[in-house]
Amino acid sequence: MNKQLILLRLGELTLKGRNRHRFEAQVLQQLKRVLQPYPAVTIRQEFGRVYLELGGEPLNAIRAELLKVFGLHSFSPAIRCGLELPEMEAAVLLAMADLPQPPKSFKISTRRVNKSIPLDTYELNRFFGGAVLREYEGLTVDVHNPELEIRVEIREKETLVFSEVQPGPGGFPLGSNGRAMLMLSGGIDSPVAGWLAMRKGLRIEAVHFHSYPFTSERAKEKVIELTRILAGYAGKITIHLVPFTDIQTRLKQECRENLIITLMRRAMFRITEQLAGQRAAHAIVTGESLGQVASQTLPSLHVIGQAATLPLLRPLITMDKEEIITIAARIGTLPVSNLPYEDCCTLFVPKNPSTNPNLNVVVRQEQWMPWLEEAIRTAVENTEKLFIYPNQAEETDYLF
Ligand code: ATP
Ligand code: MG
């Protein structure tokens, strides 16, 4: 008798009726994807509940996979036993024994679907509680605010006992809210922004600007590696690698130094918007966070954002760096983001970038550069596209 079952709770309690149905189907699809390497696991649906039967596959590995399924609110590994009281008692004691350390207070909550059991839930709670108290000295029962709640669900054919409720990633199932382009640098922020966008139900495609040979092959590999980590949550992510050297060097030659960043970022948005058009994506996601650098003041965000007409989603806009780093560590992107290789922006950073650019001045600058339109088109045309999969060293070229 050990934990051979995981009870799943699918998220967004506010959803009703048909939406709820579609939501569940989409979460199940993602579940099947992450469980592919574990063929013995089966998914069961019963009475509006979803379970995994582990079939002997390792619990901890499955836990890690479940953390990649958006729309999964929480889950509970459970012990299964029969309908005899001594068996149930043994399962309750096993649930206790499995804890890293015993709690100070607990309660038992029994649910009894099977009415053939001779005791009512009150008597059952007392029965199992008594067994625990006999085994563990110094424990107290606290029905209002227990440190540990052991749940016993007595069903028609079996009993489930569990105490742990592990939070899942929550959010909406992948793709249920459409598609967006993620501007992905090699930094800490944009992968986190991408993960948060995916959690909100967006299927993302990454767009990365590189300035080869000013930026190295390693910098590109780093971004591909970040995309691969994000692909663990999605199954596959397309990355668009945009050659940005020409635009960057010409901007540097021709414009006022303090406006280079503004103009560069406007060009990035325009390119990303064109790529979004090709891919029927309806938003652009960035890792911008208010006040972090000169290009992320409100006036800068305004002037830069005017270059695109699609909704600009900035999931990190109000977050502190520490909060962002915490998420980056949790989702697994932080160690790769911390690798040293430069991305294209850092190479062209002027000494005094404008924190308060003027939209008219910037637009006029752009009008003095008739080549820009053509250069943007060329960059879009020469963009390299790759499919990135979670566990694969080789990329597949993008064909369609
Ligand atoms: P990050 O940690 O994501 O690199 P940052 O704090 O370094 O962000 P910026 O360099 O101002 O901030 O970039 C702001 C946002 O612009 C990034 O979060 C990302 O969405 C986008 N961006 C910056 N550089 C690139 C690039 N080379 N390719 C694609 N997107 C980029
Ligand atoms: Mg950066």
C-alpha cells in the first residue's frame, strides 16, 4: 500500500458549463503530453474528478511533470485501500508515517460516498483520529485550524487517503487564450514574462534579435536553451531569429546617440509585429518592468510602444527584480539567463540614453532615415525559424 494515485484539481473555479468542459479537455491534452514518457500512467475521470493511476511509475518524477501543466490548480498524491475499517486505519497511519515530520495538530475529514459503511462520518473521524492519537504522543486534534488535515474518501469500491495538497502552476490551459509573440532576450526578465503569458493561456512564439558577429554564436545558443526550457511547458516553441546587425549599426552611425535605444526598440517592435502578422498572433509580450532601465520609464515605454499596434503585454511591469528572480529560479530559466554572453542591446548602450524621449522628435528622426523601412522588411525576410522541443539537442528547420 503506497501512493499509487494522484488526485488532480483543475483550476479557475469561476468557469462554468461549456467553458469548464473545454478547459478540462485542454488541460487533459497537456497532461497526456507531459506523461508521454511514462506509458504506465493512466488518466481516469470519475464524478467530475480527474485522477492519475501511476501504474508503478515514479511519483516524484510525475510530480515534476505536473508542474508543467497550466490550468492544474493543485494535486494530491493518495493512498488507495479497500473498504474494511482496519485497512483504512492502516492507510491513515501510513499517511502519517509518510510525512517528513509529524505535525503538532491534526484533524481527520472523512467523506462517505458509500453508505453501506456502518459508521457515520463523525464516528469515522473519531475512529481514525483515535488510531492516530494512540500512535503519536503529544499530538492534538484541532478541528478549526489544524496543521495537518488527513482526508479519507470512502467510495463505492475503494477508499482514498491523502493529506498533501501541492499547488500546481494554475492559470489557463496552454493556447486557450490565443497566440502571442514573446520578445526573448538572453536576460532574466523576458523568459519569466513568457512563462507568465503561457500560464495565462497564450501559446507563444519567441522572437530574438541578434547582431552577429558583434554577438556570439554562444549568445544565440543561450536563447535557444531558454526557449527549450520554456518548451518544457508547451511541448514545442517556434523561435524566430532576426538578423539585427544592419539596423543596429546604421542607427548607431546616423542618429543622436541618446535616442539609439529608443529607435532600436521601435524597430524591434515593428519587426515583431510583422512576424506576428505572419503567424496570426494577436499580442506582443515583453519582459519590461517599470523603471528598471532608461528604456523602461513611462515616457520611454510610451514612445517605444507607439511603434506597434498590437496589444503589448508586459507581465512584469509592476514586479520587483527579486520577485522576477524568484520566478526565474522556480521555472528553471535563471541559471541559463545568468550565463555571461551578451545580447544585442548591451553592445550598443550609449552613455546617456534618454529617459524622456519626445515622440515627435523620434518620428522625425525615423523620417530622415528612408532606408529603415526597407531594412525592416529585409530583416523580416531573412529571419531564421526553428522549432524547439524540450528534450532534443537538434532543432528542426521550420517548414511551411
Ligand atoms: P531581459 O532581462 O528580458 O533581457 P532587460 O531588463 O535586459 O530584459 P531591456 O534590455 O530593456 O531589459 O529589454 C526589455 C525587453 O525587450 C526584454 O525583456 C525583451 O522582451 C525585449 N528584448 C530586449 N533585447 C532583445 C533581443 N535581443 N531580442 C528580443 N527581445 C529583446
Ligand atoms: Mg536584457
